[in-house]
Amino acid sequence: MAKSTFGEIPLSILDLASIREGFNESDAFQNSKALVQFAEETGFHRYWVAEHHGIAGVASSATAVLIGFLAAQTEKIRIGSGGVMLPNHSPLIIAEQFGTLATIYPNRIDLGLGRAPGTDFKTARALRRDLHETVEAFPNSVMQLANYFSDAGNDGIVAIPGRGLHVPLYLLGSSTYSAKLAAKLGLPFAFASHFAPDELENALELYRSRFEPSNVLNEPYAMVTVNAIVSDTTDEANFLATSGYLSFLNLTRGNPTPLPKPREDIDQIWTDYEKHALQHQMKYSFIGDQQKVTTELKQFIDVHQPNEIIVASNIYDPMLKQKSYQRLAEMWF
């Protein structure tokens, strides 16, 4: 198996526009603005935001609107969705939204697509009442969307803006379903191993082995999302990581909260079962000083051979979050 160096692989950022304990949505958007500007200056390849709804700590629900705001603050970095949850929307509406973005910010907009609703069932019903039907119709919805961006439109229906723009599509997944669909359609595929580690190997193997060349790609392009927190010391990094653990813990307990401040006493808060379950779910989290993270990330890349790494970093303090990405960039570029 060939070994890769960091510089050969594009490095990107996944952002949820985190709402922090004690702060509000406006603060979250300003932090995302500062981070995307830093990412552009530092050499990160792309910056994606994810659609979620009804979650107290996530402000990226109006994903296309936020992408427009972030693109307006930058000049060259690719900005996109990681992803838009297509069952929540009409493909035509998404084509018009991203057609508008691609017209204003040409050659910079990505459209990553997910199949899950990105929320609880009750909120999903409020978003779109025929949820089951639209989830089952996901492959057809992806094809409709691609057609809207084509020169011809979709069955006589035209997206304006949108038609002829060929906005790049990416399929996202946390299981093998989207891996197989991305392979069949010849699209890039991004796997969410930052919260769903168990199917990573199967999904990548299926995607690569079943890939059918298309007018988009001649060969597979596999992107993998991981968590990373890089600090001066491993102890400090582990302390900063407690914010993400507590956020996930609150979500699994059915009580989502803004992103908590890091805590020294986290072992007094979660049970042993919760601790092991969450640490397994966040297995692909690279937490430590630069030396430790460099060693572990290189091992991960050598094993899984991704074409691109996307990093999520759930750190409470925006300056420490940016500092973590700075250290990662120093390792990478």
C-alpha cells in the first residue's frame, strides 16, 4: 500500500456554526466568518457547513444563506454544504438556491447532499410532510438536481439561475447506502467517520470497487471527515475535547444544548457506558499535541487512502479552535 504525505492530500474544514454556551447565533456566525477567512489565508481547500434543524448548538440550518454569507467574506476558497439534506427540500428549490450562489460566486460553490433529515422525526415532519417518500426517492432527487444544473433542464422545467451551471455534486453518507449510489452515479463521496466509524472501511471499499466513470469523474474521489484537536499538550487537547463529548452526550440524552464549556470533571457527568459508547462513536478523533496527531493521522491516511480529509473541531473557544487548525495546517502544508 502506497504511503501518502499530508501535502499531497487536500485539507478542508467542516463547520456547524456552533452556538456556544452563554452566546447566541450572531456570535456563531461571526466565529464562522473569522474561521473561513483564516482557512482561506492558511491554504485549506474548502469550507463546508452542515444542515441541521432544531438543535440548540447548531446555527447552520439555513445552509444556503450561510454559504452566501461566508462566500461574501472570502475570495477564492471553495464554500459548500456538508451537506444539504435533500429529503427536506424540493430539488428545484435547491437548484435555484445553489444556482444563485454559483452565479454570484463562480467556480467556488460545492453542493454536498445527504439523505438523512438532519433532525428529529417531529421536526422533519414540520420541514416536509412526505418525509418517508422523499427519503426513498433520494436517488431520483439527486438525478433531478443534476438535470436542473445541466444545459437542458429537467423534463421541461428550468432552474433560473441554475441551468447550465453544472454545480458540482457530492454525496455524503454515514453508511454504505450513499457509497453505492455515489459509485453508480460516478460522483465524489464523503464519509462521516467523525461520528459513524463502523462502516468506514465497507463504505470506501464498496465505493471504489463499484465506481462507474461519469462525465464528472473518471475514477473514485473519496473524502473522509474526522475530528481533530491539536494543542500544546495532549492533556490540554483532551480537556478541550470535553466540550464536544458533552455536546454529544446531551444530544444522546435527548436534551441538546449549546456547545458547553470544557470541564475537568467530565467523569462525574457521564456513566462508564456513555463514556465508552461516545468514545467509540467518535473513534476517529485525533486529539493531542502535534507529534501525536501527526503520527495517528498518517497511520489513518495510510490505511484508508482518502483523496481528501475534512476536519471537524468542536472547541468552545474560537481562538483556541483557530489555533488548533493553525497547528494542523503547520503539519500539513
